[in-house]
Amino acid sequence: NHGSTSSSGSFQSTISQEKVAKPYDSETELRRVARELLRLQKWLLLGGMLATNGVLIWAGLTYHEYYYIFLPFLCLNTFTQVFFAICITISAAYTSGKRWLLNIEDECPESPEKIVMLLPCYNEDRTEVGNSLESLTKQIKIGHHPRLMFVVVDGQAKAPGEPKSTQDFLLDNMFAGGTRVEFENGYCARDGFYMPVKLQHGLYKGVPYLIVGKRYNQGKRDSLCFARSFLWHYKNRSEELPTIFNPELFNYIGSVFTDYGLDTVDYLCGMDGDTEFDDDCVYELVKEMRRGGPKVVGVCGAILVKFDEKPWGLWNLLQNTEYNMTQGLRRQFQSRVSGKVNCLPVGCCQLIRIEEATFGDVVLRKRFGYVPSPNDTLTTQIMGVYSEDSIHASIIFSNFPESQTRQALRARAYTTAPQSWPVYLSQRKRWALGSKSNEFVMIFRPGILWIERICSLITVITWWIGPFVLTAVFTLFIALGRIGIKLFEHNVTLGLLCVLLFRYVWSFLIVTWFPHNTISRIRFVVGFFVYLVASPFMNVIIMFYSLFFCDEISWGKTRAVAEDDMEALPPTGFKSH
């Protein structure tokens, strides 16, 4: 039969089957597409900014006879600051006169408020952290307040030149001898994974402390959410509520607090690992909180520059003067008039009342602790990393419009200013993108006071048209050189220059009431003239730098780390510092 053949032989081959592999990795592709979307948004922002300023500059030079069309754009910031100055002057005179005429004295509660002093760390060196801790132990006029230092160390990063990580030398050296316990599952971090932590408590120079060492770096905001959420649930004695905490860890920390006399906590005092407090800083913060009453949920201090190493360095003088002018103008207006200081400020000197408006789950975990997804907008990505405390304040104002915040200029804290262009630009990029994104969002957020909406709108517009404003200033000087004093014969020009002069004279007069001693006043005066010359150019440089690198959302060179700190990354690879 030809149709049915059979073979007793066998077929052999040397081929092999490849391993099963997906044609693409969905997570990698998502991140790649998200990165491209961020880059696209960056170029749209840069293009929009260049186009807007280009059109305004061309129109201003071509149709200069219609100058009055451009005046609103050029004068917005100046008139706003003059308005601030007038309001501050009236408010200060009224408040001081009222307290003097009515002989109003500060009231002290029968039971002193209980305070937790929070110190989040990352990769600070021994000197920085040591000075911060020392300033906390030396606080005067609060000896009758039950208090505890709460140190949260984010990961195992090392400072350049340090043989040990910040966490290790704190646990093993500075806080040596304390009681230590470890939790493999401490709490649920922002990336959705359980965070292993080390806890250690004891006394440091007579002041109780509790240090929490996180195994992995998850960013400062994660540390703030951990500490603030714990304080809210601890004070509220939350029962049968889902939280981020392992119940064993929560109960352990609660027992430590109780053992040191903090059966409840009224205020959280926040500082940074490279910040030093004046001896009476915490007392002044508490005093301002008491004056404001229950509606005041937060108070910020005055941030100044350390002049330890370079007493007359230009970087120090410039930044110190900027601090003085910012805090002495808009922050003072917000404190005295609107009651909405929207920067508390960057966490390095603040006192926050522990209540639902500040640390409740809606504000803290759902809004403040929100982790942007890869396909979120550029603004959302920026606000997820930068300007933690200004964003926290604006969330409070939106969700609890009756809440207020204040500024205490006598509560002084000192921090280090950048000493090089790379570090300066990195810091200012964070400040510019974080604050301007927050100001932009505040324009549309529900619950925001109308005057703060207007101020935010003016701030965003003024920042956006910075190159046009700088060009207008150059044009003014060119016109002054060509026609001389005849320029002042024009009534409108003369009036505007008088308003501008008032703004700068009032800003200069900050020297009479903000700096607290003679050397500080001299430094302000010298820095003021450095600021007048440098700030117009610096602002435009910072703007271009910030927008050009706005899709690189990290802390950049602001906190340099040792090269081997990458070993402390969590399973997700997320690193936000």
C-alpha cells in the first residue's frame, strides 16, 4: 500500500525554545511616555513664555506711544507692594496703639502647652545636626512645657566626607545609650511599601528624644506625613481607624510619649537638620500662637542667614536681604491683614496646632501626602516634591477657610545660604517652581480668600513676564540718558517713578524694625544695594533655568550626598532627595 507508509526512524533537532518574554515592559513604557509628556509640557511652557515676552517687547518698542496699554503689566507688582506697605503700616500702628492704650497683656493658660519638636534629617553632617539639636536643648522660657525632640532620619545617606550615614552616627554616637527597638513593618510609606524602621529613645542633655530611622529614602514629605499623622491620631486617640502605622509601632511610640509626660500633644514645632534656633525662638512662636487664639493653626518664624564662615560674603548678604524683604513685606501683610501666611516657611521654623485642619487625614494624607502618578501634569509632579509647607498651608486654607496663620518675626532661625552658582540655582529652581505652581493653583482653589487669589494671580503674571519688565527697565535708563531730566516733565512718568521710589524707600526702612542688632542692620544695608543691582538679572536667570530644567524634578545639588548612598534605595527605586 503506497498510501499508508510508516517509519521506524525518529527525527532529531538541535533547536531550543527561548524563554517566554513580554514584548515590552508596561512599567518601563509608562515611565518613558510620562517622561516624554513632561518634556513636552516643559517645551510648551518655555515656548509660551518666550512668545509672550517676545510679543510684549516687540509691541512695547514698536508702539511706545501707546505706553499706557503696557503700564498695568509693568506696574502690577509695584502697586501691589505699595499696597502691602500701606496696610502693614496702618495695621502695625493700630495694633500697637490698641495694646498700649488698653494695656493688653499676653495670657498664659493654666496648663502649659505640650510640644513635640520635629527634626527631619537626610544626609546632614555631624556639625549641622549637632548645632540644630543644641539649639533645641538651649531653648529658654519653655522649661515648664512638657516637650520631646522627635528626630526622623530618611534613609541611610551620608554627608560628603562622613564615614557613617547620618542615621548611624545619630543612633550610635549622638544618641548613644538609648533604648532601641526595630520594626520590619513600621508603617506604610508613600510608595505603598512597608517601611522598616529603628526606634530609639532616651534623654539628650536633659531633654527627652525619640529618633526614628527609616531604612529607605522616601523623601522629606514622607517623614513629615509619618510624624504629623502619628501626632494627630495619638492626640485624637483614634480607635478602629485605618492608618499607615503598624499597631505595635503606634502603641510603642505612644507609650514613649506617655512615659515622658506627653499624654497629649498641643503643638508641633518644626525645623530642618541644617537650621539653628535663637534661644527664645520656640517661646516667641508659642506667644504668637496664643495671641491669635484658636483660629490660628500655624505660626512661622523669621528665617535669617548664618554668617559664621563668611561674615561679609556676597551670597550671604544677598540671600539675607531677600529673606528680610520677603518676610517683612508680603508675609507681614498676610500675617497682619489677611491672616493667611501661605509659607510656614519650608518647615525650618514653624509651630503648628495639632488638629483636624492641619493634620487630619483629608488634609495630610489625601492632599498633602498625595503621590503623583507618572502621567500627572507637570504642576502636580512639582507640587508632589517641592515646597512642602507652603503647599500644606494652601491646602489648609482651601479645606478649612476659617483657619489662619501668623508670622512671629522675633522667633529667629538661622540657615545656610548657597555659596556657589550650581547650588544657588538648584535651590532657587525648587523655590521658583514650587512656589509659583502653588500660587497658580491657589488662583483656582475653592475656599481661598479673594485678596489672596488676586495676589497669587499678580505674582504669577509678574514672574511670567520677567524678561519684558527687565527690558522696560533698560529702556527707561536709555531714555533717561538721551533726554535727561526732561523725562520727569511727563506727569505719568513722574507719578510712576514716585510710586516706585516709595516702594524701595519703604523696603529700605525695614532696616529700622526687622534686623535685631547693629551688625544685622549694617548687613541689611550692604545687602540691599547688592540686591538692587543683582536681583533683576538673577530673577530672569532663575526663571529660564527653572523652566529649562522643570522636567527634572529632584533636589539637585542642594543636598549633595556621598557616592555610595545608593545602597539605601527601596525596592521601587524611588528617590526624591
